[in-house]
Amino acid sequence: MSLRAGARSVVFLCTEMRSPIVLLLSVIAVTWLPGWQHDNLELFLAMASLTPGAPFPRSLTDTAEQNASEGQSAIGSKGSDESWRAIIDALPDAALTLDADGVISHQNELLKGLFPEMTVGQAMGQLLRDPDLKTAVEMAPRSTKPMVVHLNERVPVPRSIEATVTRLELGSDTARLLVTFRDLTEREKVEKMRADFVANASHELRTPLASLKGYIETLQGSAREDEAARDRFLAIMWTQALRMSRLVDDLLSLTRVEMRAHLVPRGTADLNEVAAYVVQSLEPLANSQNARISLKVLDADALIRADREEIVQALQNLVHNALKYGRDNGCVEVTVSRQANDDGTQDTFNVSVADDGPGIAAHHLPRLVERFYRVNPASSREKGGTGLGLAIVKHIMLRHRGDLKVTSKVGQGSTFTLAFEELAPNAT
């Protein structure tokens, strides 16, 4: 069964049941069905004039003619007017209707949120001056299909909006055209982020692969019998293979965290214990770099609602970054603290990681958690960074309803802080 045929069946069934509530719910349900087209709207608007037991009209024009023969207007009655307005109010998109003069005759609440300056009685052309939209409004009364226009607004904020103009056969100029608006800004932003992610991941994998391929070809050719060159090339190839392995591991970790973002952690963790475990696990790395890690924890338990393994991963990423990008022979300070909230909410437990490295310029700070973003790309790759560590930390904190705070001063070092709400007393 086609969507149009299905919609007609739903409408007929609801009218036979003589239930306005069911009628309205069916409209909402069908508009959300995959493949919903605006040209189906006339089927639903026709319900405003149907009477129980009457055959389903082919269009609203048929209904108007039938009612006119009975001394009624299809749109003139108060009940009919309220019906089609209620249907438009129930649409999942911002919507308005225009009369024959292009003046707004009705609008739903979603439109008020999208275009607060629009009100009933105003000419839409005076508020939205897009030439393509103007052309669509002029041509729609003579078109049998909806006309789609993409609007790109720059002020007050950049927005991408899809407008659809549809002719309404209501038998009156009170509502001649239906114009719906769908804000695509966030969807396009997500699509761009996804495209950038794929491009960056491909680049990060392609670079070491190209290096491996080149060294393999060399070892198979001119360096086949050169033992010193072979040992040197194999060491480089091993480094590149490790880089690829770390990248794949981080990509998988990021994917797992994102897939579980909607799942609230059910376990508990003590930040004192987690911090001590992370420091102990990374001490060999610190010793190999002639650096040291200091630890300061609370005297009392620092219990939070958490997935312990994810908190360990987040803190390990921060301490590892501090060792990697900190000052040579420097010190990394890991501190667990408690912050009292004056607003009566649960206290906050913080675990901070501070280094004495070169620091980060202020304009870099908002972008640190972006995937593959690096303050110094060359230095990061040289030290084995994948550009995904802080992105993983961010998504872990989002799942735990916590905050990641970053402060830094050039020449004085940086501090990364994970903030968690204290576990409520007697919580299990």
C-alpha cells in the first residue's frame, strides 16, 4: 500500500470512529511516517469537512462543493476553521498559512520559536526577502507539487533552513498556501563533522601506511643486502605500526563511548583509588622520561556514580598527555579535591592533572576536545599522539554528566580538571 493510500485509509477509519482525538493523533502519526510528502496534506485537511458515514472526497475542493450545495461553506463554519488550524498546529515542522495576498493567516507555535518576528497579519515577503522563496510563493498556486527552497541565513546567527511551499485546496483565500520550515543547521553541522572525521582518520592512517609501503619496497630492492639500513628501516616501520595501532585503538574507544552516551553509569568509583591506580600504572613511563608524578588525595572517600574503567581511561589520557607534552624532567601533579556547592546541590569531586610545560595559547583551548585537533601537529605526531585522547575524555565526561575544565598560561603549564557530582548518601 502506498503512503497516500494508507493515509486515506487512516482518515476514513478515524471519521468512522467519530473520535476527534483519534483523528488528530492519526494526523501526527502519519506526518512522521517515512516518505511523508507535503502533497498528502490535502487528505488530512479534508477531514475538517467530513461527516460520519460520508464517502471520502478526492480533494478538499470536492468537500467544498458538497457543502456549498447544502448552503454551507467548506471553510466558513467555525468548526471547519478550527479543524484545519488544529491540524496545522500539530505538524512536526514550523508552519504558517498565507492568504491570496501573501499575508500570514495562521501560524503554529514551532514557527514562533524559529521566526519570533513573524506574526499573523504580516506579509511574509516583508520578513523573509529571499528571492527563491518569493518565486516559490508566486508559483505554488499554479503548481501541483510542493516547491522546496533552501534558505541560508547569516544574521543574527548562521542557519540553514528548508522551506516547503504547498498549495492548499480549501475553497477559500483564507489559507491559500502552506509554508513549512525545517531547521537543518544542526544536521548539516553533524554531517560536516562526520565528513571531517572520516577525512582526518583516513589521512592519519594513510600516512603511516605510505611510510611502511615505501620502506618495504626499499628493503625488497636496493637495501636488500644492506644490514645496517635494514635494521634502521625496520625500527622506523615498527614505530609507524605502533602509531597505526594506537590510532585504531583510540578510534574504537571513541566509538564505544559514543555508542554508550545514552546509558547512565550504574556502578560506583572512588576517585582516590582511581587516581592512585593511574599514577602507579604510569610511573614507569614517567621514569623513562626523567619525570615524576605527585599524588594528593582526600582523607575521606570520594565516591561517584561511574563506570570505573572509563574514568581510569579518561584520567590516564590526561596524565599521559601531561607527561608527553610537559617540560623535560618536569613534574605532573594529580590532585583529588572536594568542592562545596552553595546552591544546595550535591558537592562536586574534582580530579585535576597539572603540568609545568609550555602552556597552551587561549585561542586553542575551545578546540582541544575536537577530534584530531592538535596545537602543534608535527610535535604531536612525533610524540605518538593520535589527536583523539581529549575527544575520548570529553565523551566520557558527557556520559557521566560531568565537566572537563581546562586552564592554561603560556610558559607556566596547563591544568585539566574532571568534575563529578558526589554520590548521594545511601545511594547504591
